[in-house]
Amino acid sequence: MQITQAQFQKNLHALAPYDLERLDQLRDLEIKAIARFKGNFDDLEAALGVLHLGDHLGWKPLVLIHNKRTIRKFEEILEINIREFFPEEGPSASRSIGYKIAKKIGSFWKAVSGEVKDDELKIHRRSMG
């Protein structure tokens, strides 16, 4: 999906800022995860994607995107605790439609647990579009 140049610039300026220490930390985790990994490389690829998006989105949008079992798998691959390693909400969290809906509903954990009914989600999704 294409976005306008203005939207691209807005998104670019809203990315999480990195210092050399954080970049080194991320690179070190990535290299170690690749070196010790044994298994389905789809899982490694997805875990590395989470590693690269976590500071931008935050852990709350990540737990909405992935189920508990998948989050645990990524944590094992990366040897991190996602809730401790990433901010609760990153500067690009608002780009996650699911997270925006969860915030609008006002109950993040109900959205995560699936307590929010499909009809309610559809109403909120329509109002955001």
C-alpha cells in the first residue's frame, strides 16, 4: 500500500530515536539469536522483526498483534522479556489499528484477552476509517 510523501515524512519523524548504545544492543541480540538458533527460520525471521519494531511500536501493540505463545517463543529466541526490553508504547504505536481500537475501547487487557466481542470491534474499526 502506497502512502503520500507527507505521510512518509510524518512516519519517518515519529520513529524511535536510537543512540549508538541501543543500536549495538539490538545488533548484539540479533547476532546471538541467529548464531544459537535451531528450528524453523520463519520463527527466527519473525522474532527479528519484533526486535526491530519493538522500540517503534512498544510492547502493548506487539501483544495485540501476537498471541501469548508466539510472544513467549520470540522471547526465547531473542533471550529477552519483551515487556522489560521495549517501552510500553512506542512513538509509532498509533499506527497500529488494533492498538488504537483497544485504547478507544478503554480496556487494553480485555482486547488482548479477546473479551471484546467482534461486533464491538467492527463498530470501532468503522468509526476509525
